[in-house]
Amino acid sequence: MAELSTIARPYAEAAFDLARQESALGAWSQMLRFGATIVADERVAAALDNPRLDAGAKESLLLSIAGDRFDAQARNFIRVLVDADRIAMLPQIAAQFDALKDAAEATAKATIESAFDLTEAQVAGLKAALEKRFGKKIETSVSVNPALIGGARVTVGDAVIDGSVQARLDAMSTQLRA
């Protein structure tokens, strides 16, 4: 996988530079994620792997599926990827672009898993505490995981804050066995 990210990096950086020049980081992020979704579709991936289709046909296929969701710059970017036979790497490019965007905007994504549904006030409180702790703007996604029994588990990048009852029970179990 390291090889794929190495190949994807210059394309992600080029897209990031274009987006920053246009002050359109959010729009580019959406376009790249949408393109990555298209390329990840089994039928589209099979068509892109078909040796009978030339670059023009592949480009037409992708741009026709995208419709008006790509602006002129994004269409040119897709052409470059197709011509370089790198279009299958669009998911990796989109992921690296989002990482560059988050770093530039001092933003981090947090995944909050809770044993029960959280109220908006609880999520807002957690978000504020995370922003203070990490010194970044936090974008949250919340999910319910009954296996936690109680409490919550928060993941921000590589950091995991596990305040769940299940984690405490696992720790107690480990100590009793030692």
C-alpha cells in the first residue's frame, strides 16, 4: 500500500494546489470523493480495466457519470489521470487530498462511538472538549455501538480515548489474569 500512496501523493498535491489557488478546498474535496466513489464501483472499475477502451472512452465514461458535478478544472484533472493510467488511484488521491486539506485548515475528524444515542448538547460538549485538547477544529461522526455497554470511545486520527465500560472490564480482566 505504501507504493500506492507514493504514486498518489503528487496528484493529490497538484489537486490541492489548484484548489487552494481557487479558494475551493471544500468543493474539490467533494468532487474528488465523488470521483473516488465512481471509480470504486465494480462495473466502472471493470470498464476502466477493459483493454479495448482507449483513454478517450474511459474519460467520456467517467465524465458522463459525473455529469455537472465536476467543474472545468476537475474535468481536466480527470483527463490527466486517465491519460497517465492512474484513474484507479482516485480513492487514494482523494484521501491524501483530504489529509492535506485538514492540515491546512487545522481540522481533524473525530469518530465518536457511544453505547447509547447522544443528544446534540452532549455531542457539542464532546466536540468542544476535543477541540480544546487537540487545538484543531473537530468534525464529528457519531455512531451507536451497544457492545461498549456504557460510556464512549473517541478516535481522532491515531489517538483513541476509550472511556467505555467494556474497555474498563477488559482492563480489569487483564489485571485479574496477571
